[in-house]
Amino acid sequence: GAVVSQHPSWVICKSGTSVKIECRSLDFQATTMFWYRQFPKQSLMLMATSNEGSKATYEQGVEKDKFLINHASLTLSTLTVTSAHPEDSSFYICSNMGAGTQYFGPGTRLLVL
Amino acid sequence: GENVEQHPSTLSVQEGDSAVIKCTYSDSASNYFPWYKQELGKGPQLIIDIRSNVGEKKDQRIAVTLNKTAKHFSLHITETQPEDSAVYFCAASKTGNQFYFGTGTSLTVIP
């Protein structure tokens, strides 16, 4: 299956700062990548679909100015959590599409103090 | 839109026994059904999938069955081992892009 990496694997930041999470498709070019958020013991919540070379498509209720997504190349999508607050603390997971299915990255745990 | 329900939410089995997790979906146009295993602190990993033109698929100790008429599909794990302990998610997809996930099943295999 497709290999997806994320960086960093975990990050702690102060309230009010911005955090950038990188998602890389390592073994094929991904025109579409997805960003999910997962709270403890809950399912995956799709935040947005990242499209290479165009604007991301955000799910209802997700603030696009809060969660900035950039998909500047076929192998890299980034999620920036702007002016992070403690309620943004969560597990963020990206995925790409390969052969009709989604392959997930290892996730990034964000803790905002 | 699609609605995927998953049961049970938690499941405990003795090592060596079988485990079955069931999912139902609402959109009859859904045609792709993957299963993911998520270990603590990690991203979900695809373990098996099935497409709507197939009724059953098996990969060693893992099998998935699909009943299109009833709109449900199940994951079967035989001869469970402690390393099978994890959270399992089912999903349904119509276009291959938008995936709708179940709420997850926490499986514990007791040695």
C-alpha cells in the first residue's frame, strides 16, 4: 500500500501560536489528500480535502481560516493550526488516495497549553 | 448522505477465539468497504477491503463478508492473538474519495 509520513509526530505549543503539520506521500504522487481530526476514543472526523494546486475543500463546521491547508506539490500537503487554543488539542491524521483506497499517516498529536 | 453504523463498540475475546465486528450502511450506491486497524497512538492501517461485486474475501486469519441486499458487512478474525488488540474501523465509499467511517470497535484479546 501507499506510504504516508507525517511530521512532527507530536508537538506541544503555547496558546496563541501557530503549528504546521506536514503530510508526505512517499511512494506516489497524490493529487488528493485528506486531513482528519480524532478525539480520544472517537472515530475519524474529516476536516478537509486537500487538492494539489487548488484550494482545499472544508467540511461543514471546520473554520478554513483556523485550519490552513496548502497542497503545493504532489507529495506534500500541510495543515497549519493558526492561533492554537487548548480546544485544538487533538490527534491529526492525514491520508492519501491510492488504487481507490485511503492510506493513513501515523498521525500528529497536538497539545496546546 | 451515507450513514455507517458499527457494532459492538467494545469486544473482549479469549485468545484463540473468533471475533466478529459488524457494520451497516445506508446508501445502496456505496461500492467499496475497507477495514482499518488502529493501534494506540498510531494512524489507521488498512487490513482488508471488499468491493460490491464480491461477497467474501479472506486473508489468512481475517475475512470480510458483504451482504448488499441487507446493506451490511462484517469483519471476522479467527484464532485471535493478543496483538490483534486494537480499535477497528469500517468504512463505506461510493466514489472512492469520500469515506464514511464507523464509530470504531475496541477489541481486547485476553491471553
